[in-house]
Amino acid sequence: MLALIIALLAVAIPAVAVAGQGHDRRGHHKRHHRPHRQAVAGPLRDANVKKVNAPAVHGKGGGVDPGDDYPARWKGPAQDSIIDQWGMYNRECTSFVAWALHSRNGFQMPFHFNANRWGPAAANRGFTVNSNPSVGSVAWSNGGVFGHVAYVVAVNGGNVTVEEYNFIVRGAYDKRVVSASAFTGFIHFKDLPPEPTPPPSPSTTSPTSPTTVPPANPAPSTTYAETTGGVAHTWTNYINAGGTQGPSIPSNATVAISCALTGFRVEDGNTWWYRIASSPWNDAFYVSADAFYNNGQTSGSLIGTPFVDPAVRTC
């Protein structure tokens, strides 16, 4: 009888020792990661982690596709250890997309939900949610426990190029090309405008010289008043932002603009330039149009303002 009891205990003890652990078909131990919420549930004041605000963004952001520009103040700490100013946990997909919308589109998230609720929450607030991707829109999926969101940087036929966090690499950045149909839909909070058509190559001088300025049309009789949001530098050559540098335009100064044309692509992705009619520039100097509010404003931040005023005629 004693021998029978010992034999039964020998069988039972290993079974108790591994209770609650997962193993694959070969008996290897598996570690299961419980999904973490992507956003704070309830008011931000009730969050049990520290809130760290985004760094200030000057100008109009870093362009549509600057790569992993997620701020170090969120990237450095352990994942889910802090929240951003919109109520998203750091190094989650929702926080990265909220940052991209802030820094590139000049848009501030109006809610803090897990990704699977973004589509309905956006639609309820009057934003367009459909199956048509566009640059600067949010690719949204309601699959899985909490869903997923990514930022659209390019559209090519039926495929989209997206940037995201916490998808391929846990708590980290990746960029991938995927079928648009892989997402539940696309949220259009404040899409980026299409890139303007590049100017034709100069034809009046040597075609091998990329720094030659094409001949300008005669100065129009109508001019347009535009106000700068910061100090703006002027040049005689809008093709390469070079040639002879003219007098700078002070911040919050209003000048007369003759017309707009496309040229050198500046850091934030803008290619629109203005020809300045006012003295002392006298239609001989050009300035990047993104230095202006372009919407009638005369003060405040440039974030979210258009690259060019559509009312200004093309040169």
C-alpha cells in the first residue's frame, strides 16, 4: 500500500509544478504577454502614471515621412510607463499616431481610446472614415484585443506605406507596405495636401545648369497681402534657394506678393515660393511660401496653416 501511495505522488507532483504555465507541442515553455491598454480609461486625472507632454513643434512639422521621429522623452522610458498629453500610453501605436498627427498635420487628438474605438469615435465627431487611404490619414483596424492604428505616408494603387509603433517590434517603430484592404478603414482627421507638380526644367539656358532661374512672367497689376509667421529669408533663385540673398522679411510683417510658383523643396516638404512685389524686393526676390500664414492670420502659430494661399495667382 505504501509503495502505491508513493507512486501516485510521483505522478502528481510534476503536474502541480507546471500548473498555469503554457507549453508548445514540443514541451518548450511559452511566455504569454498580456496585451496592455493603449490609452487611459476614463479622465486623464485618474491615470496612475506620469503624464509627459510632447516637445514643442516649430513651423509645420517634419514632413510627411521623417522616419522614427517619436520623441525621446516617450521613446526612452519603458513601454506603458507614462502617458502622452493626449492620454495614450508611450510606445503604443496610438501614441505614435497621435504624435504624427500633431507634428506633421498640425492636428490634436480629440479623444483617448484604444485603437479599435478610433473609427467610430472619429465618425461620431464628424470626421470622414472610409476605405479610401490618403497621405496623412490614419490606417485603422478593429481586430484583436485593442485594435491597431498606423500613419499613412504613401499610397500606391491598392497598397499603402505606413509608419507605426508596437506592431512588428514590441514597443518600437517600423515601416511597411501593405494592402489597403488589410485595415478596417481610414480616418481622415486632417489629411495632408497633395504635393504640387515640380516646375519644368529651365529651357532658356544650358539644360545642365540646375541653378538657373527660369524667366519670370511680367509683374501682375494685382498683388496679394501675406503675413509672415517668423523671419523669412529671400533669394533671387527659387530653384535652389540660392543666388543672391536679399533682405529678410521680419516676423509678423505683411508684404505684397505678386504670384506663386514651385521650386526648391524646403525642410518641411513645401515647394511653393512667392515673388515679392514690395520694396526693396521689387519682384526680383523670392521667399518660401510656408513662412506665411496663408489664411488671413497675422499672429499665432504656423502649425496647421497651409503651405500656400490658393488665392494667389500662379506666376
